[in-house]
Amino acid sequence: MLEESESKEPAMNPFQKNESKETLFSPVSTEVVPPRPLSLPKKPSPKICGSNYPLGIAFIVVNEFCERFSYYGMKAVLTLYFLYFLHWSEDTSTSIYHAFSSLCYFTPILGAAIADSWLGKFKVLSLVGLSLIALGTGGIKPCVAAFGGDQFEEKHAEERTRYFSVFYLSINAGSLISTFITPMLRGDVQCFGEDCYALAFGVPGLLMVIALVVFTMGSKLYRKPPPEGNIVTQVAKCIWFAISNRFNNRSGDIPKRQHWLDWAAEKYPKQLIMDVKALTRVLFLYIPLPMFWALLDQQGSRWTLQATRMNGNLGFFVLQPDQMQVLNPLLVLIFIPLFDLVIYRLVSKCGINFSSLRKMAVGMILASLAFAVAAAVEIKINRMVPPQPGPQEIFLQTLNLADEDVKVTVLGDENNTLLEESIRSFQKMPHYAQLHLKTKRQDFHFYLEYHNLSVYAKHSMEEKNWYSLIILEDGKNISSMMVKDEENKTTNGMTAVRFVNTLHKEVNISLGKDTFLIVGEDYGVSAYTTVQSGEYPVVHCRAEDKDFSLNMGLLDPGTAYLFVIINNTNQDPQAWKMEDIPANKLSIAWQLPQYALVTAGEVMFSVTGLEFSYSQAPSSMKSVLQAAWLLTVAVGNIIVLVVAQFSGLVQWAEFILFSCLLLVVCLIFSIMGYYYVPIKPEDLQEPADKKIPHTQGNVINLETKKTKL
């Protein structure tokens, strides 16, 4: 019987090689692994108002609110800072924005390694994470969510699940307030005659200090699981040994093993192998996730740039383009309780198993729909933009600076009338007129009727350009000059201005800290200059030795203005204002549907993903798996960076591209999720009667083997 029992033993363990009795007593690992200290019973941590929520959670949530206020407040104004202050292009601003975001989500890998290996989550969060902004974000992101989860006992798993919703609420509460306030600090406060970016970045910096203070105040209330060694290195070595061992033992005579990681059993403890199995299964599921983040994170770049080309005047309030991002955290605060308390419960009552992976797949579909809506809005914006002149076409407007009405007739080569318009004094044509050329460049004849005078003029114009015919008064006579207008006057949704100087002296105009114009005397015309929208009640000017100011009034975004500087005999010179290109007509409220869809998708994808990552992570690798989750965000931002730099697509087509890509990825993720079996907490631990005693190192239990022999 003994021999029979002995002969059957190898069959019970498919991962064990055929070995002699002597090899059964050999160490499993050749590496020295220090014994774990005995876990002593811990005193239960204080709870919040008699509930099962640890009191330390309050400090963690408040800390996260302040830290997210700082992070999102800074990011809210970052794209417009690149665009308006540094004068970068839209594509460059988008690329740098997403490169920064990607870096912020790459560094959590380093932070997670330090947290799980040496310092522990508490020390990384307080000493490293909040001391350095750039690298600190890598210390904070992978630790704070998992550190909050560590405060709960296993018997309070339901409260821990709700904690992640509260945690996400604190993130979006900080984001909501900062996204609304920092653009106001930027636009409504003037620093050195310009938007106050210093204040917009300084207030978030102050909130980081408050976050540090709040977090350290709760130090004595936290449960602080000790670090468990250099887990990242252990995982890498375990995987490498399993692969190399399998390659070295690829003979058909060697029995196969159930899992490829079981080939590491000769060197590494079974518990570590089980942990790595759980880790790799989830990491494989993470492969399609970056595409979701590629769409979600464009709220601060492409969607903000789209908002600059829309009308932010809501009647009761003028919304800045970067303030539109406030919709996302606001809707998150509404959607999280709505989904948790209403929608998910209704779905459950209908008998539908709405698992975490299914929620994430639905979130992807909603984000894809959001970008389809964004593409439709972009197409609508393009239809309202003035058309561009094509081949053998020009756009012409006439400006009358004479003191009486002037009738303008444009004649072709054969004296045929192409345009006839009567223009009042100090007025212009209501819109540009489209004229067709017979060649790429053509001479046009102009017949001007003023009082009893008839004046002829000839001007040459080239295809695909905008022109302004300016009628000048010289005593009792009139003359005209043709000015070629610049294209794309109001790119990026900014305001464009130009000046005509009717004075007999040169005028220097200061439009800001670094924006100066010199307009020549006697009907000198300046080029278009882009400025930020807003009130310009006092614009400092100088003509020779005399200083004066011009009141330019309110400049709307997306508008091109013409200012004619005229002499007032009783007062200082004044500016006569008119619009070359009218303000944006499409309301910024049209972005509401796309924000609602993408936020609903975020709640179903991100909140669920946070809890899913924690629940599927082995105890020794929770921060590593959280960092891997954040790594998918980094990769998503790299995708946007690459597309922005190299796609060459118009904006609406780029939105459609992202929408279709996410749908394809959602299909792949759904297939992967269908075959994924979620891990239960008890599956992450080896049964007690089979554990290798830590007090004896990694040597196989000799007493058990003697009994069997």
C-alpha cells in the first residue's frame, strides 16, 4: 500500500518532475528569501460614525480632492497656454499636452515599484509623491487608490467597493471646482497686461501643499501594509525563468504542465507563481484599454480647441473655451450615484448579469458615440465658417472712408458689370463678394461715383485670395487702394484685429505685453494680429510725442475686426470699429451631448476598472496592477500624439477615425472578456495546509514527506 501510495503521488502533482527521494528534500529556490514576520492581531481601526468605513479614509479622500484640484486645474489651462501664450499650433499644442499626460501616467510604474518594494504606499505618497510634481504624480497615482483599499478588512468588501465610487467622486469634485476656477483666474485676472497664467498655475500649487498637510494629519489612523520586497524584479525574474526553463525542457519526453508559468516551480515559491498568474491574466486583458483613454483625454485638447471656434455666450454667462471641461466632473458627480443607486439596480432586477467587464465594454461604446457626435458638431462649425476662395476665384469687400456715399462698379475685361454696390460713408460691404477670374491673375476696372465726380481705377488681383478695396478722400477728390487680406484671420478661435490710420503721423499701438503694432501715416494699413477675446477699454497708443488711448470695446472670439483711427478735433483720436468676419454663431452648448456620452462611458469604464483592478490583484501586487491600469492611460495619450502629428486628417475625419477604432477595440475586448474568469479573493491565496512555512525558508515540508515515505 505504501508503494502504491508513493507511485500515485507524482500523478497528483502534474507540475512535479519525476525525482528521487533525495531530490524531494532539496530547496525550491536557490535565492535567500527572508522569513516573513508573524502577523500579530491588530486593533481594529476607528470607524466613521459607527459605520464600517475606516476613519483614515476621510483623510485619503480629502487629500485626493486637493491633489486632483491641483492636477486638473493646471491641465485645464494648459492647451490654451500653449496656443495663446507660447503661440504654438493646434497640432503642436495637442501633441505636447498629450506627451505631458502620457509622462504623468508612465511614472506610476516607478512609483508602484518603490511602494511595493521598499517604502510602502504611505511613505511614497507623502514624502515622494507630494514633493515632486512631475515624478510625484507617479508616486501618487498607483498608491492612493490601493492605499485606500488597504484600509478595509476583507469582511467589508462591499464597503470597499463603494469606497472606490466615493474616491472617484473626490477626484471629480476637485476637478470640477478647479476646472471652473482656474480658467477664471486665467481670463478674468490680468498679470502684466495679459491673462494671468501665473495665478492659474499658482493656486493649484497651493492645493498640493494642503494635500500634503491633510494626508500627514491622518498618519496615525492608517493601516500601513509593509512592503513585500522588490516585487517588480521578482515578477520579471519569475517570468523569465519560466520561459527559459520551458525552452530548455521542450523535449516530448518531459510531461507538459498546466500553465506556462508552472515551469518556474523549480525555483520560485508557489504563492509567487499564483500571484504572477493572476497578474498576467489581468495584464493581458488590459491590452485593448489604451484606445478608450485616447478618446477620453481629448477633452482637454481637441474638444477645447473645438470650443474656441464656438460662441460661449450663454446669455446669463460667457463660458470660456477651457471652462467647458467642467461638464465632465460635474456630470461624473451626477452619474456615479445615478448609476450605482438606480441604473445598475434596475439592470440587476431584470435578471441581467452586468459584470465589470460588460460595464467597461458599454463604456467604450458610449465614448465611441461621443466622438461621432463631436464629428457632427465639427462639420456644423465648418459649414458656418466663411468659405475659402478656390481656383480662379477671389473674395472682395469695399470700405468707404470718404465723407459721402460712393457707388462702386466693378467691370470685367469686356466692360461687363461684375459688381455694383452703393456704400455709405464710413461703412463697408455687408459681406465679401465672390468674383471669378479668367486666369490665375487678372486686372479689374473700378468705376467710382462720388458727388458729381467719376473716378476710374485699375487693380490687379490673384486667385485664391481675399482683398479689401479702401476708398480714400483727398480734399474734394477720392482715390482707392487695394489691400490683400491674410487668410485664416481667426484661426484657433482667437480674435483678429487690424488698423487703418487716417492720421498724418505714424501710430504705435500696444495690444499687450509683447504685442506692438506700427501703423503708417496717411491711410496706412496694418496686417491682422491675433489677440485673445475680451474687453479692451484702454489700448495705449502713441503718435510722435503725443500719447492717447483707444477704446476697442468687447472683442468676441472668432471675430476679425477692422479699426479705423480717425482724428477728432475736440478730443484725442478715436477708433471706428467694424467686423470683417462675424463672431462664431454656433453655441458652445452643442458640445453638451458629446460630454454627456463620454462621461457616462467614463463612469462605466473607469470607476469599474479601478475596482476591478484592485479585486483581481494579488495582495503583494496591488500597486503594480494599479500602475499598469494607469499605464494604459499613458499609452492612450501616445496614440493621440501620433495621430495629431502624422494623420494629416481634417478634424471631423480624425474624430470619426477615433470613434471607429474604439468600436473595433471594444469588439476585441468583449471577446477577451467573454473568456475571462474573474478571480475570487480566496483563489489568490494558497490553502493553509499546502502553504510552505515561511519560518523554514522555501524548503519543502520534510515532516509531510517523511510520513508519506
